[in-house]
Amino acid sequence: MILKLLILSLLAASTFGQEDDSVEDRLLGARPAENGEFPYQASLRVGTGHICGAALIGKKHVLTAAHCLYALRDIDTEYVSVLVGTNDLRLKDGTAYAVRKMTYHPGYVEKKSPDWMYDVGVIELKDEVKLTDRVGIVKLPTEAPKPGSTAIVTGWGATKAKSPTSPILQKLNLRVISLDKCRRSMPSYARVHQSHVCTYVGTGLGSCSGDSGGPLVSNGVIIGIVSGGIPCARGYPDVFTSVYDYLPYINSIVTKA
């Protein structure tokens, strides 16, 4: 059906929570990344269109959000690729790799109200990526992130609510907050679970549509996957899938290859 309505308008709404259109659009506070600054960053693509962010966790494996892969479940992998080695999606200086298999957590279920459980998926590439100064692997965690830790999120998401995604990779410094504080700060319809990581630095600073699936990294270790939140940087915490909590699932997929 026209490539599933261009993959639900390129996942424009992603799995971010309910949106109040009466709230003014606000800048999200990110700034452009330097070339090669985040060599693990990847773009999940259908044709030439950016769908979601992702992170290279091995020469043949890429980590992203389950909701990104769920949206592609009826799409043949021949139309899907992973682009690495570039910050600018308008240029042709990156390398696109064909996808062998896309797997998302079996517990993931798409829901209308924010839940964000089991929002993790792994992409297996057909060929190994060539590692360069602009293409590298991010480390997986060995412990859960601690509240107060600083982290950085990267992505090609919108830099203003309801605006198009950015062609230039953006970066934003964030701070991890406790799950208790996160729960107290969220509206009643949004559920925060033990398998989440929450960040907050202030209104006007946070993730937005198009950032989904991208990495949250602290000290060179990927601690979260952009999953949910109340769009876009409107004074609520951002909610990430905790990579540490899903290591058994991630490793089970990687070791099968």
C-alpha cells in the first residue's frame, strides 16, 4: 500500500506520547555534531528516507528501538538499509549497508497510550562494516546508569516541534534522573518502568520526532535507546529503553549470527 504509506509518514509521530497542539513549538536546544564525533551513529532507512536513529554495536549489528522495526515488519528487507559514516543526510559521503534481518523484542506490543516497554530491536547486516575514523562501535554497558550521570543523545530528529527532521546530526547533553523522580514528573497516562532510563535538563531541551531509536551514551557506553516521552521537550523527562536491562536479549541475537 504505497510502501505502507511511506512507512507511516516516516514515523513522524514515532512513539512519543499524546501531544497538546495548543502548546507553542519550542526549540529543542541541540547543536550540530562535528564530523566523526559520534562514529557509532547510524540512520535506519527505507529507500532514501531516514526512518529512525540507530547505533553500531558490532561489525554486523545495529541497535535501535522496537517501534522502529515494528513499523517495518511488512517491508521486505531489500528496501531497508543502514547508513553510517556521515553527519549530513543530504550528502553521499556515508556508506549504506544492506540488511539481512530485523528483530525486535517479542514482548513489544504497540499501544496507543505511552508504555514504552520492551522497546528494543537489533538489526543484522549482510556484510561487516568497514571501521574508519568516522565509523566505529559503541560499547555496551556492564552496569545500570546512575542518577546524576551526564549523557549525550544524538539524532536527526526535528529541532522544533512539528517541523521536519534535521538533515544534520544533532547532539544534546542530558542528565540521568532517578526513576522515582521521572514517575512523579510524568502525566498519569504515561508509565515509567524499571527497564527505562530517564533524563531531564529543562523545558525546550529534549528528544523529538525522528530521534527514535537513537543512542543515549555516557562515557563512551550506550546506556539508552530513544523510546518515548511527551513531545517535544515540553517540560517532561525523556524516556529511554535501558540497554543494560535488555543485555540478555541483545546478546542472544548477536551471538546467533
